[in-house]
Amino acid sequence: MLCAAILGAVVDAGEDTPPVDIGSRLELLVDDALIDKLDGLAFKLHSPRAAEVALKFDKPWEGSGNHYITVFRDDDGYHMYYHSVSGRSNAASGKGWISYTCYATSQDGVKWVRPNLGLYEFQGSKKNNIVFPGPFGFENGALLFPYPNRRPGAPPEQRYLAPGARVQRTGDSEIIRLFLFASPDRVRWHQVGKTAIINGLGTKKPSTFYPPTNLLDSDHSLFWDVPSNRYILFMRDQRVLAGTGERLRAVRRATSTDLLNWSYPEWTHMKPSPPDQFYTFGARPYFRAPHMYLAFPMRYVRWRNARLPAKYKKQLGVGVSDTVFVSSRDGLHWDRRFLEAFIRPGLDPLKWTDRSNHTSMGLVPTGANEMSVYTLEYFRLPVPRVRRQVMRVDGVASINAPYAGGQLTTRPLVFRGNRLVINASTSASGGVRVEILRPDGTAIDRFAGDNAIEFFGDSIEQEVRWDQGPDVSSLAGKPVRLRFLMKDADLYSFRFSKSAPPAAQSGTDRQPPPAPRPSARR
């Protein structure tokens, strides 16, 4: 777990700042979009806990090059797609590989099985979980990245959508084009239309693998965006850095309202923006706050090679990799305040192979209090595998308070609801109080810090209370600020609710602690 060095670094927005209408939506504390001032507090990144191995790639049609994992939760359980590469070839070029898009299911996100689909033949048998031929070894193959089509009124035959990259060769040149695929049932896929939705950049010297200077040579994320009422597509390109000419793996975004006509793919912008290679991106809306996009890019460091057991030396490509975390509210401008790794390779030397630690496209709930992502391990080794990584709900990052305490003041907000609910964790001696202020920063008497009841404990949904109760309906629709008074605690998210939350494990303390507290008023 790492703290970003942002102590009191947020610029005061001032009294005249227009209020932000947050309604009753949940707000993650992963950026400073709603923060006016931090005093004594800091952003903190929370690395997940490595859990069980979810899937081992040990079937005959799988191999050392398996990668690109997509996971989502649907009404009937959890669904995983991955790029399967047959054989045990470990050549970095992919020579001799035959690839497929494969499918696995789970009822709980923990135990995964490969359904016997009977759709495509491998070595004389259709007893496998292959849903589509891939780009290696098949002239019309494509690598699919499926996701449910959430657009209201979407036709049944397009219940699931998938962008699919296809390498097309003519003479001594080749080009990668992105086509659209659809399915009514997650396993039977067909191409939508005859033309590509996005064209890549051509290159000479055809090969059996994706050329490194092409657009569209990694994962692609397509989904219906509820806030903007349109489809959003993220894809990888290679950006040339001014001055050095270095090619940097980066991400573009395109949009569409009808899946046929797409906007020109714009570059996304990271702030800050060190020259890191993002081999994958995998952006999705957060399932509890769809107005926020979360992504877990694989950061590829090509110029480093780890020491590995001698028997694997000839099987590996170059470089090492880990996973980082970024967030966005519009899909173009991404907050990258956490430059440190979200998931490190760790103590196991076999996790230091190139392109290991690639994190799945998809963050899913796997319990009332937890959510999970899935990471690839042992890439280019005989049996790669997928491991589940677990964190608390909303728990990618937080505002962290040390023992000395501190406070967070929001920008002016307009909300709907009658309760304020927080996701927070404290120590035995720590706590969280909330004060509600007028836009000019003066406290509203009933909701002043002196009248706030301190929460201590650990709760995903904790109702905030004051002496006269939790009801804040008298302030709904009016511009207000929130001030969180914290000590030895983490605040992960907050939202206003229209009803009381379920009972949670928590405590309240009406008696102020003997240690000095941050001032409740300006």
C-alpha cells in the first residue's frame, strides 16, 4: 500500500466555484475532481491480496503464449475469455502458434470451469471451450474481447459485443483492422457488417504475428457508456515521442452511437505522463459508479530482464512488466497520480517473465465486501495461469489520515437523498466525523463538527450521524460542502442515499478523544 505525496496540494476552488451535481451516485476517492482542499491527509493506493489460482492453461489447445483476459459478471454468473495459443512454442515471434478465443465460466468468480462447447475442431475433436479462431494460424481469425451490450433496446442478436482484431495481408504488406462481432448467447459469434470499424496502420514484411509498429495490436475495450449515451472504444496505438522519436505504446479512444459510424480515434491523456509503455489498458466503467472509468494497464519495461532459472532462459522474450492503476471521468483525460505499481511481480521468480502480471479487462464483485481482478502469471512458461486478486469494495485507493489527523473539504456539491453513507475503515483509536458547510465554508449549525457523531470501525456502507440524527433531506438540492474530519483512518467512497443502508459492523463515539482534533470550522 502506497501513499501519494499529495498533502494539502489541492488548490482551493474558492466560494464562486460552480457546484457539482452528484445526485445520489457513489463517488470514489481516487482523484481530486470533488476535492477543494486536503489538510494533513494523502491519497493512498491499496494493492490487492493475491488469492487462489483461478485457471491453469494446461489443455492441448492452450500454451505458453496464453494472454489477454476479459472478465465480466452477468445475470447468471461470471464469464472469462482469453487468448489461447496452442502448442508449447516459446518463441517471442509467435512462429508456429495457432490461436483461439476461449471461454470459461464461474458461479462465484473463484472456481472456474471450461464448458465443452463443441463449436470448433482441434486435433480432430470439438470437445473444447473454443468460441472463435484467432489471428495466429487462421486467415480470417480474430481475437475477441467480449462484453455485454448494455444499450437499452439492443437487438437480441447483439446482446454481447466484441471488437476483434484481424491481420489482413496483401503481397508484401499487412494491416490490422478492427471488426465488430456480436453474439446472442456469449459463445456463438458472428461478424457485424463486412467492413472494419477501425483501420490500422500498414507495414511491410508480413509475419505470423502482430507487427510491433501497428495500431490495434493489443486488447480493445468496447462498452455502452450510460452517462454519455454512446459506445466507447479504447484501443492501443504507438505514439512517437517528440524530440527522441521513441515509439511509446499508448491508448486512443473512439465513440459511436450506432456501432457503424465511429469518431476519429483520439489520443488519451495521462496526468502525470511519464514515458511508460502501456502494453494493455482494459478500461471499463466501475460497476458501482458507472460515471467513472477504471483501468489497470500492464506497464512493460522492455530494457530490463530478470534473472530466471536456467532451464527457462531460451524460452523467454525480453522485458519485465507489472500492473498500474489509472482513472478517468470522461475517457480522454486520465488521472495517474499513482505512479507506483498496483500489482508487483513479487517473490516468485517465474512471475518476472515478460508480459506476466497482465491484469484482466474487468473488475467484478465477488462478495458483499470484496471485488476481484485476475492476473496472468508465467507467460511463455510451459503452463501459464490466471490468479485472482482481491480487494475491498471501492478499495483501489483512499484518502488516508495518519494518527495526527487531518481533514478533507469538498468543492460545492448538490445532492439528492436523505442520508450520507461512507465506505471507511479506522483503527481502534481512529475515527471519522463529517461536517456539512455552506458554499462559503461556514458550518451549518445542525451539521457542524461539534455536533457530528464520530464513526469508528470498518464498514462498506456506514450511515453518517449527527446529534439530531442522520437526516440530511433539508439540504438536498442546495449547494453544500462536506468536510471529513479524520484520524488514523481511510475513506474510500461516499454517496447520498434515498433510504437507510443495511446494518453494518461499526461503532460511534459521542465523547471526543483527549488528543487534539483538527478544527471543525474555518
